[in-house]
Amino acid sequence: MLKQFEFSSLIKRVLFLVCAAPLVVMAQEWPNKPITFIVPFPAGGGTDAFARPLSAQLTKQLGKQIIIDNRGGAGGTLGASIAAKAAPDGYTFFMGAAHHAIAPAMYPNLDYDIEKSFIPVAMVANPPQVIVVNPKNVQVKDLKEFIALLKKNPGKFNYASAGNGSSHHLAGEQFKMLTKTFITHIPYRGAGPAMQDLIAGQVDIEFDGLGSSAAQIKNGSIVALAVASQKRAPGFPNVPTAAEAGLVGYEVSTWYGLFAPKGTPQPIVDKMIVEVQKAINTPELKTIWTNNGSDTPNLSGEAFAKFLNADIKRWAAVAKASGAKLD
């Protein structure tokens, strides 16, 4: 005869198996229709530079189309808000970025919580920020000359960002704080439009994610002065780190990561983690990542969640110290 606690334990195990069985079946059958990746910036930016090759590779692996849905605005928070309200059925994912670790410190009235409204799936890429200039507007040979020029001409130059509260914005404010210089901030609705105006000479400077600057640096449309990382970026051996160029302590990573709306069945999340890691380790994507200045990260699930939490705290401290505000 089963004791009461043994019987209760047996019932719990049976109930768990009964509840878990449909989720396992769902994961086995998933996907059976196209999947949408919400990208919270306009086409042509750094997020797109990684989201589109990833979606193409995942389409091959999963046998179902991955559709990119660009929803730009408000420093990436508009697209995040839309994704947070999506049905948690495994057919909508969100391509977040470092911008979304900054947003809580810059936007006090967000209608979503990047930690509570989403399940972190995996970091996709982590290229460093790069200081780039229009060579006609800013005629310098290196970072040292650049800082000297800014100090001699406070307020004369401006810098573009992907929007208020983006990593580009905070990277610019951190640079100003460290160098004791003044540059006017001009926010755009994404890195793509900002880059177009930098190339055209409508703006002078950009503190950009290397992914969206890579092609323009290589074709000579803009000049890279330094990357904000501890080591030189993959694919860009001739671009010094900020520390090598004389600016110690300036380190900014523009990571990109995949998230699922809260409530998405864990077996589907687990399957997507496996597929993402498989995709970014293919020779094709490794080559694209290197050309975009990123290595191949290995950070998913709970480890990615811990990274996100630490990054939110770090950027909150930067925002407070720099006095950055929405323009």
C-alpha cells in the first residue's frame, strides 16, 4: 500500500508527464509554417547585417521560411514592444541588441521589460563599436588627431546615432565624457539611415556597430579610427583598438541576440537554441561574421540571460555618469 506522500509524488509525476507531452509533440512538429523575426530597426543597419544571413541559413535548416519584419523607431523600443505582445507560439522571435540593455535607463515608461517579457534564446553576434568619420568633413589621420581636432572646435562637429537610447548614442556620450569633448548628437531611426547621411557628408561622425560600417570602411566611403574593444576586430586587422590609439577604457560591444516572447514553449526555445548555434557555426556564416567584424559567440539560454542582466546594470551606470538624455 502506497504511503500518502508516495502517492502524492506519483500523482505529481503523472500530471507533469501529461502536461509535458503536448509540448514535446509541439516541439517535434515545429515548425510547420513560416517564422517571423521582428527586427526593431530599418533595413540596412547592423541588426539586419546579421539577422538576414541568419534567417537565410535557418530557413535551410528548418525547411520553413524565416521572414524578416523591420519595425524601426524609438531606439529599437517600438519593435521590442510589438514583439513582446506577439503570440508565444514559436512563430515570432525578436532580434534584440545592446540597445535594449540601454533602453531601461533612457526610456522610463517602456511598456515591456526586456528581461521579463522575453526568453533569451542566444547571442547571435558581438561586433565592437567603431569610431568612423566622413573623410571630407573630418580630415585626420588617427584617433589622437581626431580628439585634438574636437578639443579645438567644441560644438563644430556632430555625430549620428541609430536613435535615442541606442548603443551608438551612449557610445558617443561615453566618448565625450572620456575625452572631455563636445559633439552634437543627431538621432536617426536606425543605423542604416544614419550611415547614408554619414557617407553623404550630412553628418560628420558615427559611433557605429562594426556590422553596419564594415562594407563602407572597406570601400573607402568612411574612415575607421578605432574599434572599442580589447582586441582588434576579426576581418579588420589594420584598425587599432581605442586603447592602442591612446584612449584607454573605451570599450563598447554592439551585441545582437535572439529572443522569444515570454510563454513560448521551452522545448521550442531549446530547439531554436540548437539551430542558431548550428547556423552561426557554418562556414558560410562564419565568413560573413568575420567580414562584419564579429567572432562567433557561444552564449545561450540562462547564460545569455545573465549576460543581459549585467549589461543592463553596466549601461545604467554609463547613462548616469555621462548625463546622457533623450534629444
